[in-house]
Amino acid sequence: MSAQKKRNFQIEAFKHRVVVDPKYAEKTWKILEHAIHEIYNHNASGLSFEELYRNAYNMVLHKYGEKLYSGLVATLTSHLKEIAKSVEAAQGPSFLEELERKWTDHNKALQMIRDILMYMDRTFIPSTHKTPVNELGLNLWRDNIIHSSKIQTRLQSTLLELVQRERSGEVINRGLMRNITKMLADVGYVVYQEDFEKPFIEVSADFYRGESQQYIDCCDCGEYLKKAEKRLNEEIERVSHYLDLKTEAKITNVVEKEMIESHMQRLVHMENSGLVKMLVDDKFDDLGRMYSLFRRVQTGLTLVRDVMTSHIREAGKQLVTDPERLKDPVDFVQRLLDEKDKHDKIISVAFNNDKTFQNALNSSFEYFINLNPRSPEFISLFVDDKLRKGLKGVSEEDVETVLDKVMMLFRYLQEKDVFEKYYKQHLAKRLLSGKTVSDDAERSLIVKLKTECGYQFTSKLEGMFTDMKTSQDTMQGFYAAMGGELADGPTLVVQVLTTGSWPTQSSTPCNLPPEILGVCEKFKNYYLGTHSGRRLSWQTNMGNADLKVTFGKGQKHELNVSTYQMCILMLFNNADQQSYKEIEQATEIPTPDLKRCLQSLACAKGRNVLRKEPMSKDIGEDDIFFFNDKFTSKFYKVKIGTVVAQKESEPEKLETRQRVEEDRKPQIEAAIVRIMKARRVLDHNNIVTEVTKQLQSRFLPNPIIIKKRIESLIEREFLERDKEDRKLYRYLA
């Protein structure tokens, strides 16, 4: 199959030459020139634009484009020189109005002229690389009007003066200003920059430099910030109304530099009104204003954050080291929570929930809470107070809120294991005395602790709850097995506690009354008969009893007392009086506990079930005690409290601390072994770093203790030192 041939067609101009009248170009240009004059003289309505377009078209077609273009330049220049004289002659406010009016006329004229010379614009100008008609008109306006020696300086000063007048509170013609500044930008952005923007920025800098100095000398911090904010908003509004949008960043930068950056140190530290005063007095509006203004400056927020941090740390340090505050642990923790709530609100409301400020707040609280070694104990005491009585009648949501706040403080603790030790002791007392306000609240806190620290942290706490439930089942089984055998005797309730789960208590048995001892023996036989391989030891110091007592005139009451108090009172069933030494010999209660019990029975105002001679607040070894027949109370059930020390004695605190230190040793060793098993060889400093990293969720191990545990592991051949480098350790499988 043969390929088809392609045919190309070409259209060519006529070969013969068209002869044009020699005077044609001159005549045609005169027509066009007259039309331009008429346009500028506002007589365009009588012109035939179709004819004018055809004339311009023919001039270009017949190679007279150059004459047409040069004639246009000369005619426009001539008209603009006349316009310049008119503008120059205008005085006062009419100067800008005349300029605006002539600019509007010039633009309309240019539009018509461009329509007439459209063909030249499309063909002749691109081929000769000349300036298009519209751009030409703008350039000639720039050269003959804006850059006229008698207009340029006057225009600049007039515009700057109007801005200054507006800053002083006068009302100016913003529409006129907008049209003039737009004219400068339309002629060329460089013209707008050089003839207005640069001098505007320079004058503004001088203005705000002077004004800010004036304000800083006479205003307090809050007032100054209001003025700075007002000026900043004014400049942003000014740009939106009559300046080029690109000017906004430049003018706001001037206000920021002169009114904020130059004075921010002085503002923040201003006496009686600076940042610290605002924080103390909860000046949310002023703080929010400072935040929004200072964030515009590069180091502004860093300064605010550093001063805030310094203030919180100093205030917190005073709070946690004030001896008066330490007398009431619950109030101590409540004040911490109040401080945290206060600053959380400030950061939320005034500082836009800024994460860097929140982190600074958290680090500050962590710093000063750990300055007080008793903080873990106090937080546990606060929980104990709330879960004993403080949350009665409170909604579940409010209970959760309190527990969440406690957890927040708990997270700041570096010695979480110390908190655990105290919390276990306090929880044990609440559970055993039945004083917890809500099992749900107790379990909720344990869940939160487990989430925060893991199962190991709370496993023993959960075991305590398990024991309480198991004890209920055990007692039901015991009474079912005894049948009616215990009907006439005392009612016994025993809580069987797993030794490993509960706080270790020094066993201080006492001589129980025969009536009680018989029931206890029956329970012991029952329990050991149903659970092989177990041992029972009685913690009489943890128990309590309800005694039915008949006083003089047959008045009956039910007394709620401790086990020790019960042992003392039941001695008076057989005797009206007992000496201190007789009571001590009969009960064998430890001396400190015995004195506290007797003090609460004989010296408590309104609840003195016993009388003592001689009368005094202190218990002596020569005291004689009598049953108080005259005891009265308007209540049938009367609780006789035991006089207890308000806080741990120094030996008890020391003992708790020693137990904590002992508990830490195996944890540190376990961490060392885990690390060395994985790394095989490691130097001393890296071991310390890794161990600290692993254990910091529970406590911050002391490097000296870590070193001792390493030595212990070397002695037991878990590790060995490198023979050449003594600081290098190797793991022994």
C-alpha cells in the first residue's frame, strides 16, 4: 500500500506594492493626537472610536508605528506637565484631592487610549520591545507627577502628617489616603516603598520610641500593656484601611520592637505591678495581654516563663519548708493543690494552655515538693483524711476529681516507694477499723496507681482487699461450724491478714480476758483445722471492741473501745479499783500503749469512764483507778478514742525510712543484673545512669548506694571487675 503524499499550503502577501500618500502619516497622527486631547479634556463622547482604531491600525500597518508611539509619548508628557502644574497649585487639603482627581482622570484616559491603540500594543510594541501603552502611562505619571520636584517631598510629608494626626486621635479621610497609597503601589511597588513606606517606618519608629519611654515612666505594667496592645491594633487596622498589606509585618515589627522588646525586662520586673504581682493577684486579663504581646518578640515568652518559674519555685519552697505548715499535713497538701489549681487556671485562661508553660509549672512543683522529705507521707495522710471522712456525701465525679489531683502530686514525687510504704499503713488502718468512706473510691485510687506505676506497685494493696473479703467468708464459715455453741458468749470478728501483703507490725500481744480468750482459741482451732500449714498470730494492738456497760442508777451505754482498752475495763468487773501496776501486770500491755489507753479512759473530758487519783493529765505508776459510776452521755453508743501522737515520732520515722532503704536494695540489684545481663560489659558511670533511668518511676537511687550494691554483687560473683580497667564491669553468667 503506497503512502499518501502530504501537501503544505502557504498564504503569501500580494506581490504588488501599495503606494501611500506621503502626507498620510502626518494627517492620521493629527486626527489621533486631537482625539487624545479631547479625551483628556473630557470631550470623548463625540469621538468615533471605531474610526480612531482603524487609523491607528493603518499607521502601524503602513510602518508608521514609530511615529505613532513617539507622538503618544510626547502628547501624554505634555498633558501630564499641565496636570502637574494644577496639582502643584492646589493648597492645603485640596492638594491630595486634586491629585486623586487627576489620577482618576488619567486612568480613564489611559483606558480609552489603550483601546484606540490596541493593535499597536499587540504587534508593534512587542516586536520593538517598547513599553506597553498602560505601563507607559503609569511610568510617565510617576516621572512627571509623583517625582516632580515640587510634588514628591510635599506628597510624602502630607501623607506622614495625616498618619500622625490620626495617631493623635484626629479623624482623617481614610478613603482619600487609601486611593493615594494605592496610586503609589499601582505606579510600582518600589515607588510605594521608596516614596512612602520607608519614611513611614522610620518616622513610626521614632514616634513609638518616644511614646513608649513616656508611658514606661508614668504607667504601671498593666496600663502600659493596654496602651501597647491598643497601638498595635491601631496599626493593624490602619494597614487594612489604607496601606499595602505587605506593610503590616513591617509596622507591627516596629511597634513590637519599640514598645515591647525594648522595655520587656523592665515591664516583667516592675515593682508592685510586674509579672509576679499579676500572678499573685490572679490578673488574668493583664497576664493574657502580656502573653499575647510578648509572644510577638523572639525571647519574650522565654522571659515570662523563666520569671514565672522562679516565682513558683520560691513560693513553693517557702510553703514546703515553713515549720508552721508542717504541723497540719492535710492543710499542707491542700495548699499545694490550691497552688496547682491557681497556676493551672492562669496557664489555661491567660497563657493559651501553652505546653511549655505547663511543663515549667510541672518541673517547678516537682522541684519544691521533693525539697520536703515528708511530702510522700503528707500526701498519704491527705488521702487518708479524705477517704476516712472528707468525701462523705460527695458525688462520684467530685471524688474522682480529688483522686486525680492526688495522683497529679504523686507524679511529682521522686520517692514514690516512700509514699507506697505510708499509704499501705494508712490503708491498713482504714480497712481494719472499717473507717473507709467508700470501697469504690479506695479501689479507684489503686487502679490509678497501677496505671501510673504498674502491677508490682499495687499488688500488695490489692492483696489487702482480697484478705478483707476472704475474712468475711471465713467468719461465716466459723459461725456456721460452731452452730449455737457461741450463742451466749461474746461475738468475735476476726480479720485474717496475709503477712506479705500488710504492713509489718511488731507483734505486741496482751493478756486477753478469759471470756474473749476462749472464743479466740475456738476460732484458732477452726481456722488451722481448715487451713493446713498456716500460723496465726494475734495483732491485739489493731483490734477494737463494743462493750455493754451499766453505770450508777442503771444507766446503760455501749462503749466502742480498742482491744487494749477492753482488757483494762473488763478488770473492773471484779474490782472497783485497780492500781497502775496491777493493771500493767494483769494485761501486760506495752507501757507507752498502756499509758495512752488509761489517759483516754480517765482523763478525756466528758468521756472519763474511769477516775484516777491523784487527778492530773499525765499517767503515773503510783496512780489508782476507779470505775466512774457517775459517767453520763446523751448518746447510747459512745466512742472512746485513744490518745495518739499527732505525727510519727522520730524513731518511727527513722524506722520507716530504714525499711524503705532496705526494700530498695534488692530493687537496685535486680536492675543492675538486668542491665548487665543485656550489655555483658559496662563501665561504672553508664551502670549508674541506666539504673537511675530504670528506677526513677519509683525513686531516685543514690549513686553511693548503687556503688555498694555493685560491690555486693561482685562479692556474690554476679559481676567481676575488668583486670585492666577497674571502672569496667563484666557480667558472670
